[in-house]
Amino acid sequence: MLQLQDLHAFYGKSHILHGVVMDVRPGEIVSLLGRNGSGRSTTVKAIMGLVDATGSVRWKDQSLLGRKPFEIAHLGIGYVPENRDIFPKLTVHQNLQLGEKRAGAKTRWSYEDMYTMFPRLRERQHTAAGVLSGGEQQMLTLCRTLMGDPDLIMIDEPTEGLAPKIVELVGEYLKTLKERGVSVLLVEQKLTIALEISERCYVMGHGRIVFEGTPAELRANAYIRKEWLEV
């Protein structure tokens, strides 16, 4: 479905990714783990066409490198950035409308789905998004991306700064995506949620993949956890 081969990425003259190889399969939740600065966010930005990159990024047998971010989104890849990027002066419902797939297109998601998954958004649907709490803004960003009906959603640090109850809610949300046939690439620092919901995990270090395996295999690999994950 999504395949990365020998992916290199750059910020100006800074060489950030060094030959990344990874893939995400249909209906699968994959976690991309690592410390801050390891290259995780740069990887999803390279997939989305937001940074300069070389190598190969293929989506359903189509090359993505060189395409504009909106073109990549139209091909069925959704991206939830770490900074959320809500439109603060628009209401919750208007933010969702901006994410909606073109009028008349078939989609597996509805506004009612969003409000059912996150009742707090229903309560605040006519409220300006800028006054929402951090957790509510995260819910909104996730739902806005989902309204575009992606086949793959890439989510960068969705639990950052959230209360434990909201973290648990986000985990349940991601499981719901899988049940609806949406693949998930989860960039996360919290091992608990990543190991609980993922089929496979990648660990990054210094811009390279240093581990690929199941959550059980990562739990059993004390060296990888100590060397590349634990603070």
C-alpha cells in the first residue's frame, strides 16, 4: 500500500533521513517510534511532500515524490500534524466542513460519525475552534482529516500534552479507524498506546530505521528500548 525505499530527506543542507525503508499495509496500524530529533516527523512530512526528499515513496503503485501535498491528499492520504493546525476563528463544524471530501463523493464517514465518536465536539460544534482545550483541538484535527475519507491517515504525536482519559479515547478512535478499513501510521513517543494498538512497530534513530517488529518483539528487546527509546 505505502512503500518507502532508500528515502533521504533534507532541510536545506541538513541531511535528516538516511535511507529509510518501511511500509504500511492495508487495514494496518503501524507505529513509528523514537526520541525527539530521530527523524519521525520528517518521515511523514517527506511522504506528504512537505520536505525535500529523494529515493522512493510509492502509494498504491504510484510515485509520490515530486507531487504537491494537496495532490497526495487527493490520492487518499490524510495527515494530522503535531501542531494541530485548526482554524481558530471558524466553528468546530466549519472546520469539519473544510476537511470534507468534494460534494457528492461517496465516503465512509459522516458528521454524525464524528460527533458520535467525540460527543464533546457535538456539544461545541458552534463554538470557535480557537477556544477549545488542547484535547478538544486534537479531536477536531483528527476528525477534520477523516472527513476527507483517506485510506491511510498519518498522525504525528496525537497524545502530546493530553490527559490520560483523552489519550485512552484517542486510542479507541484509532481502533475504530482500523475497523472501517483505514490504515494508520502513528508517530508516537508513548510506548503504552503504540504497543497496545499496533500490529507492527518501527524504531528510528539518527534518521534511520533501527528496528522493525511486532509489539511483543519490541517489548522483549531490552537493548533497542534502552538504546533508542528510553530517556
